[in-house]
Amino acid sequence: MGEFFKAELKDRFLEYALERRDYFEIQTLYDEFLRPNYNLDFVERIIREIRDYDRQLLDVMSGNGMEMFMLASTPSTQDFLDGGGFLDMHVKEEEKWDKFIGQLPESRKLTRDEKEYLEKNSPALKKERTLLILLISAIGISFLFTVYGIVKDTFLEPQYVPMDDFERSLEKVRLQYQEENLRLNKELEQAKIIIDSLKK
């Protein structure tokens, strides 16, 4: 929030306190001026800033477990607002700064060495350099992973068996199966002969 708005808000709080002429809860200021865009903590912070400037501007009572619960204006409140309040102070401060800046001599041109020094040590440039280095590193790492994947798939994966070798192996397994089948058939035949002889 801008300082101008804060100064105006402080003056409005003081004016409201003058209109009430009695103690009122700090919650009332929140309800009147800042609900729903801000919270009660912000109201307390504004009141603290007023009291930090001058403790005589507002009379504050604690209660309900809160440091600032009830507020009321004081005789100093009216005098302060008649003198211009926080808004007038803010405007005068801005005018002083404008006058001060206007009195500064015209800025001289920087030498080449000064420009180079500023460019090298500029926080924005350092941040950009850091981001650029991170981006290049990320691209480099991605490239390395891609190359590794290609090399792994090409050279490091187990070699596939050529079709001829596969067919030879398959034929060998088929022959073994047939031989085993023949042997089992012979054994079966012999078992049948033995069973038949036992039956007779």
C-alpha cells in the first residue's frame, strides 16, 4: 500500500475518533474503512504507526486479550488535524524531496570504465547470467542423457540373434523333442509288453 494512502487513512481514523467523542472498538474502524479488502491486523498496524508518531493523538485501552481494544480521541487529535494531519505531512515531505532532487546537479555522463563496471556488477545482469547458465546446463544434461540413451540402445543392449541362428536352435530343440518322444514311446511299448505278460 502506498504511503499517500496510508497517510489519508490515518487522518480518516483520527477524524472518525473525533466524531465519536467516546471510546469505540478497533473493530469499528475495520468495519467502516477496510472491510473486506484488508484484515484487522492492518488496522492495528496503522494505529501503532499513529501512536509511534505521537502517543497523545489517540487514547488506547486494552481488553479482551488484545493490546489495542478500545480507542478514543484526545485534545491533541483536533489540534493535529487542524495543522494538516498526516496527509499534509506526507505532501510536504514529497515536496522537500522534489526540491532536493531538483537542486542536484545535472547527472554527468559515466565514463566507459564506470559503465563497464556497472554492467558487470549489475544485480539484474548477474541474475540473467545465472539463469542463462542454469538453462544451458539443463540443455547440456538433457543432451547427454539423449546421447547415453542412443549409445546404450545401439551398443550396450544384448545383441539380437540372427534369423539363421534362431532357426538352427529351433531345429535342434525340435530334434531333441522328437528323440525324447521316440524314447518315451519305446519305454511305453516295453511297459505294455511287461503288463501284457503279467496279465497272462
